[in-house]
Amino acid sequence: MCYQKRNKILGENHGDTLSCLNHLASLYSEKGDFDKALSLYQANYEKMKVALGPTHPDTLMTMNNLATLFKDQGYYDEALPLAEKCYGKYRIAMGENHPHALAALFNLATLFHLLGESQRVYEECLEKRKVALGENHPDTLLVMINLANLYSDQEAYDKAAPLLGHSYPKMKKFLGECHPHTLLALQNLANLHKAQGELDKALPLCEECYHKRKATLGENHPETLASMNNLAGMYYHL
């Protein structure tokens, strides 16, 4: 409704119309309709480059969103050059410690994680966010969660545990116990206990995460299904 009205009154290339289209793409992504979200982000990114310029903050935000969606869908070849380009432009335009630049750096780190090359980038991102935002800022906590997950994958549990031990209760306090990032920390904490053979600690956390994702996201959302799969795996090992 918002997009249609702005498109009619302001025109399809007006900044407010493009901003509304970006929001619409984000809503589709949150609902799990990634194909629709990807189509809208791609179209909007091309329009913004022409209408606003390639280094306009809204253009860069859309570029980052597009890179994130490509990454989440497993299109790493498309995601990586966009993420690298976006971070470079943010650093030049706003400085390396600007929140938007740090968000782009974090996105780049998650990509390197998936490609097996992320530890240095995550650690750099964490230190920069601690300085720029503070160690209890939600964006800093999100890096902690992802870095802890990486350490867990490397079986460096002594490094992962303190990061999750700090980030999970802080996420609950500042974002709420059902926020997606809080539930990500909860799932990672459950997985850490499972990896260490502590199924008695892991199982109740995994059950809690599944039921909260089901209630907030719906039973067919990809994150809910991932939690269901994790929970089934734990039941299997009992």
C-alpha cells in the first residue's frame, strides 16, 4: 500500500518510493519469501544507483541487504563481491568505525565464515564494535555470537563459552527473550553444550528455542525448521 501510493504520487525513482520498496523487500525476507525479496532488492539497487548515486547511504544499505540475502540463499559468488565493495565504499564515505561500515564488515565476516576464512575478520569486527558501540550494544553482541559459533566449529570451546555466556543474557535484557538474535544465541549455546557432551544442559535450551521460534516466526519459517532439526538430532542422541 505504501509503495503503491508513493509510486503513484512521487514516481518510481523518487527517494521515498525507493525507500518504501526497500522496506517491502525486507518484510518479504523476514517472512521467508526470499525469492520475492531478492527480486525486489535487485531491482531497487539498480534504481538507487541511478536515482541517488552509487555511494548514497540508501544505495549502500540496499547493496548490503542484497549481499546478505545472496549469502543467506547460498549464492556466495554473488554475495562476496557485493559485500567487499559495500564495505569499501562505507569505509571511504563514513569511516571504518561508523555503525553502517561495521555492519558491512560483519556481513563480510559471516561470508568468510561460510567460506572457512572468517576468524580474523570476526575478531577485527568485534574489537571495532567494542570501541565504537560498547561491549553490550546489540550489534557487538551479535558479533560475539557469531565468533563463538566459529570457535565452536573449531572445537575451541574455552573461547566460545565466555562469549556466549556474556552475549546471551545481555541479548535477553536489551532485545527481549524472543528476539531473533536472542534465539540465535540460545541455539548456539545449546549447540555448544551438545558439542561438549552435555545433553542434559543442551536439550532444554534447544526445546526452548524451538518453541519460541515456532510461536514468533511460525512453524514453517526456515529458522523454526532449523531448530526442529537440531532438536530432532538431540532426541536421537539421548
